[in-house]
Amino acid sequence: MASQLSNSINELSVGNNSNNIDSEARAYQVVHESKTARIFRSKELGIKVFNDPNNTNKALRLELQVSFYLPSSIAQRKALRVDTYQDLPALHFEWVEGVTACEWLNNGYNETQPMQLEDVAPADDPALTKRLNVALAITEAICGFHECGVFHGNICLENILLDFSRPSCSATLIDYSESVILSDSLYSIRDQQERKAFTMAAKQKDLNDLGVVLYSIISNHPRHTDRYDDQVSLNDDTNEQRKKKGKSQLIQTADNLPLYLVSLVSSLLTPVAKYVGHDEVQYKHPRQVLADLHLAISKPDIYLKVHRWADFVTKPLFIPQGSFYGRRTELSMLQNSFDVMLKGGNKPCVFIASGYAGAGKTSLIQQINKPLTQSNGHMIMLECDYNDAMINSIQDMFGERVAERDCLHSALEESMPHLQVLMGRQESESHGDSVSQALKLRWKFQLSNLVYAISSQAHPITLVFEDLQWANTDALDTIQLILTDSKIRYCLFCMTYRDSDVQPKLTEMVDDLLKKEEEVLVWSVSLGPIEKEYVNCLVSEALCMPPTVVEPLASVICSKTGGMILFITNFLKSLHEERLIYFNLTTLRWEFELEKIIHKEISTDIVDFLSERITRLPGQIQAGLKIAACLGSTFDLTVFQKANKSSDDVTKDFISFAKASGILQELSPNQFTWSHDQLYQAAYNLTPMNKRESTHLLVGMRIYLSAEDDVIMSMIHEIVRNMNIGAHLIDEPDRKAELAHLNLVAGTQSKKASAFYTASKYFMTGIDLLGDNWQDTDYYDLAMKLFNSA
């Protein structure tokens, strides 16, 4: 190698005579100056003039050696000869097509308008798309250098040539006078620690320079390099000053930039995490920067929005609901079950998803929504409540949920009035106890017929039975009858349950389904934790930061939460609430106290952890969550406002906070549900066990006393259900009789809706409230109505 370089230098030095300068080199303009050299150019040629005649051979050797190291696949300049220019040693070379990045920014080649808040790029901002493509080309060029063991040492706008003549932009780095050939430099360093430090310093300098260049390109604000300024050498002590200077310039003009890109550039200049042993940039190689830039372009809706910086300080950390991570195998099995169902075979299709609480069972099932909608189908979610595990009526199972879907609503309106006729008059079969066994059996068959009636090839159905660990024997028998009905076509049945709370009857039902291969097609998956790479993706999207930058944080979160999706999202929110993750308005990015997060102790039980998180919320928010938990897994906003005795503004603030915190989800403008049943349980646990009955009674009475006469019927079930829980706390006979009357009203309403099981419970509760006083003159008529109805 040394002899080759020496021969090359000798060959190039033959024309070292100022009188032999080509006529083409008469008109040159200076395009770059540094401590060691100046670059001149004409249309086709370039000249590099070395400032120090005594250092010519050393500089030439470095320039030529870098060329030897660079593969032909990397765009580079071609040396022609060594000559003199302006009486100084000069290297003549072929000029590479294009303009310098500095010219591109300064001379109007890059016309753009600043992005507006909440705009999404690049779909809405072609100029940003072009700037990102330039950033990719520059980063790709630097990757080529580093992968060949060469560190450029002086990456700046003036040393980058851009060529737009091809379909995609290409970049060429010039001026190798400060480059480092790693193998040559390390040859003279024997100590391993010194070799490592030297390599890291050389690499970090290029990455710092890349950060400054990317800032200029992305923000469309060129950073002019002062001629003969304090260019930093590898052994300089001013490296930190250089990073601070670049960072301060970034902050000044970042208002209209996407947070993701600001974080990427800022992270190239200064560290994000604060803990011992991590005081360095997060990026270890430009290939990581390249991957993060590609990701931004591939997901503009997530990563390229422009935000109001103050919102990150004043509002809770927002994690989009419905995001799905990992589970590629399980998702493929779900898609396969759906495809088989659409073909309308002669066997029912059942998909079973089990796993621990918070594993993402419901999120997995909901991924079928897109292909289902494309097939003009609909999903019906039926959730078993652990307070009353029986899926106890057609109204509860279908009326409240299916009626929201226009294409099924009309079918139910036509079917429901005739169900009582199909099932027979139940009064003659009621014997003072619950609904007779004959009626139950008929009811199960009619449920199966209803599923058959509302599913078709034109409108397929996905019927989801959630949280079957709470279902009792009657509910499971009903479900099994529907699942094994061979006449049902174009309906995909989905079941979810928790492994930790499974009951023997459910295990028996699942085993029986798996054995009936000739009668039922079953796909069964057990969900565990998501992989670390998907935890990193989740944290990246939540904070809108590059995956490389958040990897240390994501690794700790994955370790502490076991990779359970519900645990991850709530742990992330709790870290923000405790200011261990915070948005820095000075650096305009999220930062995190990694050392403190590493040593933070948390409960391994998800309910205990969520309860602890909720207790750190403001007192007014906790009070609202207690009331909302008493109203059940789904509640109406008007009912909540009456139960909470709050003004419109207070209610609005509560809902906004709960939604932003990921505690509640909006079903419709006036209907809300808990994001997860474990959050519901945690909120319910805020009320001590010995005060729950009195709290329910208070909630029911508040709604009852504040409801106007014309709307009380729409709230009757919330009123009666809550008051019944605390009914034994009522001492006055008249008050008990009043509640018994409300049970009669609620039961009659449920009966009209064909919710017979629920109706019978209301009637029996009313009878119990009257007790031995039912024969009294004042209560006799009420008692007879309750007895006859039950």
C-alpha cells in the first residue's frame, strides 16, 4: 500500500510547473476554506490548494489513501494530477456533478413553506419530503465512509455535493484533508483503552457534524461555517462547546419542525438519558441514523406531525388507543380463521385467545376490524362482567351493542317483538323462582337462531365473547350451544379469557371444542409478553422519538413490566406523572432519568400497580373515577354528571384528563368505557370495601333525586342497580317500599326488552325489600304486582 501511494504521488507530481496550468483552470471560484486547504471550482474541474507547502506530501498521501479505501460504489472525486495554483501546491481533480449543500440551501434550489401545527408530512409537505431525501443521501454517504474504516473529520455543508440528476438524490463528500484512516491511526496505539477512546472520538465527531448538517437541511436554515474558524480536532477539549453551539442553533428555529426530527438531530449533538456511564450520544453509527430517517418517512402520520411544545408540559402523556405491536404469528392465525369463515364452509369457525391480564387479547381480536369492514361486516363485542358473570339477556348481549350498527339495528327491531311469541308465554311457566329450565333452553336456541339470522355472506359477523373467566355455567352452556351450531355460516366466533383466573367449566368447554375437529374449526393462541423490539417501537411512537434514542429506556421498561402491553403503557404514563420522563423546553425533546427508573421499585401485580398510579392523580380526578367505577364498565356522561354532582366545566375537565391519561375511552359523544377492565378494577378499589355499599347507595340516590321526570326512565337501571347494592342500609319502611317500586319499574322495562333474567332479579329484589310488610295495606298492591311479575 505504501509503495503504491508513493508511486501515485510521484506520477501526479510530474506536472508540477505553474506554466503548465490548463487554460480551463483560468476562472475558478472558492467554494470552501479550512485551516489546511481551499477548494476552487470551475464547471468541470476542481482544484484543492494546500495552505502549507511544507505539508504537501502528507496531505496528498491522506487524500490518495482515502480514495484507495473507498469502494467504487461510493460517489467520490477522481484525482487528475498535482500542480500549483496561485504559487501553492494544488491537487487537480474532476469535479463531481451537482451543487454544494450550502448552495442548495442559499440559492433558492430548495423552496419551501414552514409547516403548520398538526400538519402531517411528507404527504402534505413535498418540500420536507425533498429535504428528508437529501438527509438520507448525506447519511448514506457517511455510512459508506464509516463502513470502510474512514472517518471524514470535517463534514459540513460546503463539503457535500448534491446531485439531483438521478431519480433519487445522491451525495458526495469532498475534502479529505482532516479524514482519519482508522487502521493506520490505530497501528501506532498499543493500549486498548486508548485505541477504543480514539475510535469513539473520531466517530462521535462525524456524528456531531452530521447532526449540525441535518439540522440545516431539515430546518432549511443553513449554518454558515466561519472561514478559518475553530474547527475541532480529535484531541480538542472544546468538543462540548461545539455540541452546545449546534444545539442552541437548533433550538432557535425548531418551532415548525416535527418533534421526531428535532429529537434525532438534538440526540446527535447531546445525550438524552442521564445516568452514570451514558454521557455520550445515543447514535453509535450513521447506519442507525439512516434507519431512523427511513422510519420517519414510512410513518409520517406518527412521526412527522408538528406539535405545540407547551402541550407536552401541561398535558398528560398521550398514547394512541388501538395501537398494535408484535404478535405476527397470532395475527396470521386470526387472519386465516377469518378467511376460512368468509368461504362459508360447513363448520363453525372459532378463534380462542388466552393470556394474562393486559397481554393484549382484545387488541389482537380488534385487528380483524379492517378486513371485516372491507367485507361489509360488523363486530359485536360481548363482555362478561365479573360482578354479574351471566350473559343474561338478549338486550344485554345484542340490543345495546348491535343496535349501534345500522345494518343490524333494523333486523333487531323486527326480530325482538316476535321473540316472546316464538318462545311462548312465560307467565305460566314462572313458579316464583328464576326463569324455568324449559324457558332457558328455548332461550338458548333462539339466541343461536338470532346469530344465524343476522350473519350472511353479504354481511359477515365477528361475535366476540370477552373475559369468559367471569362467565358462569349457564353462560358457558349458552355460548357452547351457539359455537357448535352447524347451521351458522359467515360468523367468526372469538373467545378471550385469562389463564390466571380460568375456571374448570371453561377449561372443559375449550378442551371439548379442541376435540371436535370434525364439527368445529378452532384456532387457539396463548399470548405472552411482546418482544423487546416492539416495546422499543411502542415507546418510540409514544414519545415521538427515534427508536435508537429511546432504546435504553425501552429496555428498562421491558425488563420491569415483563413485556405486558397494559403494564407497559401505564408504567410509561406513571413515569411521566412522576417527572422521571419529562419534556425539556430548552432542548425541545423528551428526556428521562434512566438511573432513577432503573432503581424504581414497582408492584408486579397489575391491579396493585394501577391502583398505586391512580392514587397519585389529583384528588378531584380520583373522586370522579370512584363515581365512574360505580356506574359500571360503560357509563353515560349525563348519568355520571348527576352522580358526581359536578358542573359542565368540571365534568369536561375530568373526561378530558381521563381520556388523555388512557383511563377512559369514548364510545360515542355521550358514552364512555374503561380502557381496560383492570383499570376499572383499580378505580373501583379506590373505594374501601367497608364503604362500597354506602357509596353505591349514594350514587343511586343522587341520580334519582336529580333526574327530571321525563328522563328518569332512561336512567332507571343505573339508579336501581346502585341503590340495590346498598339496600340493606335503608331502615325506613317507606324508603324500602319506594326502592321496591323502582325495582318493579326497572323489571317491567327489562321484561319488555326480553331481558327476562334481569327482570326476574329486579322483581325478586323488590319482594325482598318489602319483607314481612308485604301484607300491609299500604304495600299490598305493590307486592301483588311484584309477585305476579316474578
